[in-house]
Amino acid sequence: MLKAVHFGAGNIGRGFIGYLLYKSGYEITFVDISKELVESINNYKRYNVIILKDNVEKEEVKNIKAIHIEDEENLSKAIVDADIITTSVGANNLKSIGKKLINYLKIRKANIDKPLNIMACENALFATNILKNSILEKGDKDFIDYVNQKIGFPNTAVDRIVPNVDIKKELPIDVAVEDFYEWDIEKKAIIGDVNIKGAELVDDLEPYIERKLFLLNGAHATTAYLGYLKGYKYIHEAIEDDFIRNIVSGMQEEASLALSRKHNIKKDDLERYASKVIKRFKSPYLKDEVVRVGREPTRKLAGNDRLMMPAKLCYEIGVMPQFILYGIAAGFLFNYKEDPKACEIQDDIRNLGLEKTISKVTGLEENSDLLQEIVKKYKELKEAFGKR
Ligand SMILES: NC(=O)C1=CN([C@@H]2O[C@H](COP(=O)(O)OP(=O)(O)OC[C@H]3O[C@@H](n4cnc5c(N)ncnc54)[C@H](O)[C@@H]3O)[C@@H](O)[C@H]2O)C=CC1
Ligand SMILES: O=P(O)(O)OC[C@H]1O[C@](O)(CO)[C@@H](O)[C@@H]1O
């Protein structure tokens, strides 16, 4: 049986990547930092994926086990035997995974000679490259040659909304997911074969990653930050608010203009994709909390992420992205106390001032047009809704 090692046994790990790997005939070894989650997986040796729609479906995932990230002996064995390694740990945790993989890949090099593909499945542009660079950065020539010849590092775009929804579960590790999913994998970077049911191998991945990161994740973050500001708990409630939906659709139009210019994608293809995303947000089954979708705002408001990237692309073609900037401004008003990164931004606004904080998070110059527009929109939104 084909063997997969997956780092990050969370929502996406179990609800999407693990689900499709199992359906493709892989035996899955999950690796996680949570001892409780590792014990739970080894205790039950299976879990259910609950597909949230009008007639809820349940699909079982079996042939699984789990290893704790510090269990060096078993992790080493799993890496040596693996046919595929995937991650869904959060883009900010990729570098630490890469560093851990170095020694295990050196042991693999000395013991086995079969192709291996490593794929990061994160909401970030070219996340697999981040992982690959952290594996190679201190390597000697022999190791670098081995990695470049024997290991494929395809980038991916992963899309399935997997909320932390509170529903009746048979097992504590069951996971509830939206009905939709899309997994695009960079064909040219694969070594040997990767056959995953439901995943699509694409020649040019960049348009897929940027379309998803801007039109889904960017729209999602905009809905989340404005929804939080107006006191909504769930995405499906916030997207029904006309003021919010108007800004979200406007930001999708701006991002679509940038995408169509950069990747020569037909406008009506992007419009169809964008309106399907809004329909997905409206699903009342997901009960997706705005504070999950808006989590870690320092990452989501950063210069290389889902809002600033399309904003800069618009500005470069002479368009001031008014709606995208409302989403970014709302992100700086996201003062959710349970989110350490949201608290970091609010502390900085108090200590450094608004303009310095926006510059620190987004990478924009303080005197830039985009930053000054964000400041204006921040003040407008705060005046109108900032009572929280
Ligand atoms: N939840 C969703 O709807 C989607 C999430 N994603 C992306 O998938 C990734 C994971 O997201 P979720 O599954 O929602 O988060 P999650 O928090 O449910 O799962 C992350 C898992 O990774 C584990 N983890 C964290 N650092 C680790 C490390 N250094 N070593 C091993 N395990 C580690 C955590 O213990 C947790 O179990 C993120 O990059 C996210 O952006 C992508 C598409 C959809
Ligand atoms: O996982 P992140 O990047 O923190 O943000 C959550 C986003 O990812 C998604 O899981 C979809 O990719 C959505 O739930 C949301 O847009």
C-alpha cells in the first residue's frame, strides 16, 4: 500500500488532504504537535468526514495512525518509507517542519532509492517553495543534489472550507467540511507519479493559487473583518448584510481586474468563480465563525497575502482598489482578544500609532497613497461601527 506522511492533523489535514489520500489508496501517518490529537488518532484508527449540506453525508477514513512531531525514531521510519509527504500546519510553521525534515531525508538517502514528492497544502503563495528552501538552505552539495534529483516539490492550491463547527460527532476526531473542494497540483515539479483522486495536475499553477487566494481567501477575510466589526458571529450572517456584501463583491471585482490583466484570464470566468464563492459563504450549514476566518491578521494583512497582493496589482495598473482597502482597514480594527496576532496589532496601534502599524504589517511606506487611503477608511469604519 502507498504510504503518506501528513504534517498537521487538523481541519484540513483530516477533512481534506487525509480524506483524499485515503480515497486514493494511501495509508496515512499523521504527524502533529498535539499529544492529545496523536493519542486520539491512534486510539480510534479512523474518523468520519461529515459533509455539510441539506442531506448530510458521512464518509469514513481508515488506515491511519499518528506520530508526535518529537517522536524521532518513528518519524524517521515513516519518512524513509513515505511515497508522499504533505503538510497543513499553517504557513508560519513550514520553516520548522523543513528543518526537521533535513536529517530524516539524509537517513532516507542512505536507505532507500524511490521517488518522493513533498507538498505544502497551505493558504500561502508557493508554500512548497518555502518548505523546500528551508530544507536546502544549509545543505551540502551532495544533499542538495540528492534532493533535486530524487524529491519533487510541487506547489499546490488547496480549497475546501473546513470550519470549527460544533455538531454531533460519533468520534471526537470526526471533522465537518463543506461539500466543495478543489486541489490543484503543479505537474512539472512532480517526480515519478502522483495520482490523488479529486486533485488536478496543472501546468501553470500561479493563476490557480492567486485566483483562490484573492477571490476566496481575500473575500473571506474581508467578510470576516467587516462581519466582526458589525457584530456578526458567522460568515453566512455577515455576507447577507448588504453593506458587507457590496464591499466583498467590489473587492472581488478589483482583484479580478488585476488577475485578468496579470494572467490573461477571461473576466467572465473570474466572475463565475467569484459568485460561486459568495454562494459558498452563504451556506448556513458551515457555521463558520468570523474569528476563525480572520485569524492571524498579521499574516492576512501582510504584503504577500490575500489582500495586499491584489491591492498592489490594482495600483500598478492605475486602479485605486477602494473596496480591497476597506477590507484591509477593517483588518486593523479586528480587536478580537483571543487572537494573539490581533492583540499585537492593537498594541502597536496604541504604542506606535496607526500609520506606523499599517506600514509595519503591510510593508507599505507611511507616505504611500495606498497607506493613506487605508488610514482614511480605517477612520471612516471606526466612526461608523467601531463601538466594540
Ligand atoms: N480550514 C480551512 O478551511 C482551510 C485551511 N487551509 C490551510 O491549511 C492549513 C491548516 O489549517 P487548518 O487545518 O484550518 O488549521 P488547524 O489549526 O485545524 O490544523 C493545523 C494543525 O497543525 C498542527 N501543527 C501546528 N504546528 C505544527 C508543527 N510545527 N508540527 C506538526 N503539527 C503542527 C496543529 O496542532 C493542528 O492540528 C493552514 O495553512 C490553512 O491556511 C487551507 C484551505 C482551507
Ligand atoms: O486558514 P487561514 O489562512 O487562516 O484562513 C482561513 C481561510 O482558509 C479557508 O480555509 C479556505 O481556504 C477559509 O476557511 C478561509 O478563507
